[in-house]
Amino acid sequence: MFNQNMRCMKNVMIDFKPWALYLGMFLLVFTAAGCSDDDDAVITPVPTGTFALTADDYTVSDNTITLESITVGQTTWLTAVHASGAGTSDFIADPVRLQEGTNTNVQLVFNDNEITDAEEGHEIILRLYADNGTTSGSWDASDQALSATETIIVLAEAQDTQAFADFDTDGNGTLDADEVRATYQNDFTTWDADEDGGLNSEEFYNTTFTNTDADKDGVISEEEWDSGFGGMFGAWSDDDFATFDTNSDGSLSSDEWNAVFSESDWFITYDADEDTVITEDEWDAGLFGDWDLNANDLIEENEFDFYRPYVLTW
């Protein structure tokens, strides 16, 4: 470096006349800077990755999540951590390389039993890392984490293995009312917000909305609507999602949900004693009636198969 600066200084040697002193000093500083060896420095680009993913854009099968669409602003790595390890690099899936632009049907394969052994509603955080290009075709620790993340919920439908025979305790090929109660989770005391022992109409519709909102994002997607229509409220509404979605945003808010059923007989039918609250027994009886499609006071296996996937998210 010393010799290099000396060579640079030779380029600016002039006769030091008084009128040229300041000009010489300026040239000396300018030339020394131009002769620096910093031209070889690596400039790390600012990550430009964007993450376009909504809760309805993925499916779960065994230990793999398939993401319908992810858009990124540069070559990027996608991986995941448990929500409890949000600030760590404890990956639970091997990073998958994404190309700049829109990537479709991206499969993220998780480590053994990371999903299949997870509890219902288990949260997983998807995370992007900018590819700095130092290694060819593989993620390394120098790849920079982006701020873009997405939390998804692994639903119990991907994990549940209980079948009709498990609930048919007397082995007669049908489920009676007591056996049916065992096929779904009943959080009645939680749903009963005012703790009066029953659900008023507001609590009833809040509960049915929450149960239908499988990914718990505060709105009902068309996929969730279709599942709920088959699994619970098909007798109380037309299957006309687009009409009910009054602001055409692709989902139903709680207000839109309530508007759908405000003119229906859903609540008053469940409220068998007409006292304006639905007790736990009335709730169970109402569900049984909705699921007993042939109205023979028993649930056959085909009726069980109809509603069972829906109630797994409760």
C-alpha cells in the first residue's frame, strides 16, 4: 500500500510555486484516492424479497406442505421453524430454492414427525433467506434472513387417524347420540362468554363462525365455507358464497356471516325449549340433527365421513 501511494504521489509531483501549492495538495488527495485497492471490495446487495402467501394457499399431506404460490424479488431460500423458535435458525425443513418471480406448487418437506406428531393448531413460521450466491445451489449460513415471514397453522385433519370404528363402541355399525358426542371437541364453557350456561344468539353465531374459520385468520374463505356447508350449516343456508361476500374480497367477515343466517331458523331450531339460549345438550342435539342426513336418529359411516373432517379444526 505504501509503495502504491508513492507511485500515486509521483503522478502529481509539480514545481512547488506559491501559487500552485493548494492545487498540488488537491491533486495529491484526489490521486491517492483513485489509486486505492478498494475496487475489489464485495458489495452486498440489499435484499428485495417479497413474500406473497395467504393461509388458503397451502395444503398438508403427511410431512409435506405444498405452497400454491410464492412471489420473491430475488433468488431466495424458503425454510421453516416452529413458532416457539421464531428467532432461531433451528430449521424443521430443508431449505428450498426459489427463483426470482412467482414460484408455484412449492413443496417443503419437513423433518420426520415435525407435522404428523404436532398438536392440533400447531403454528409453523415460513421464512425467507436471500441467496448471496457464495455457494452453488445450496443454502449456507451466510445467506441473509429476510424480514418476510408467514405463520401457518397445521390443522388436525392432516394428523387425525381415528376412524368410524373407533367411535362405534358397541360395534353395531352406527353411532348413537352419545357416541357422536365423542367425535368432536366441545369447548362449550369457552364459547359461553357470559358464563350463564347457554349460548345466546350472538355467542352461537360467534362460535359457529370461529369453528368454520379453520385457519383462525378472522375471515371465512370459500374453501372453509364449502367445508362448513358440508359439515354443519348446509341445512340453514343456500350455497352461494359469492352473493354472501358482499364486498367481493374473497372471504366472509363476521358481519357478512351473521347476515347470511340472520333470517334463518338455525338458532331457533337448536333452541328446543325456546328460552333464547342454547344449552350444551341442545347444542349436541342440534348437531346430531344436522348430521343425521336420513333422519333415522342414527349416524351411519357415510354421514360420519361427511362431517368429521370439518370438526377436526374445532
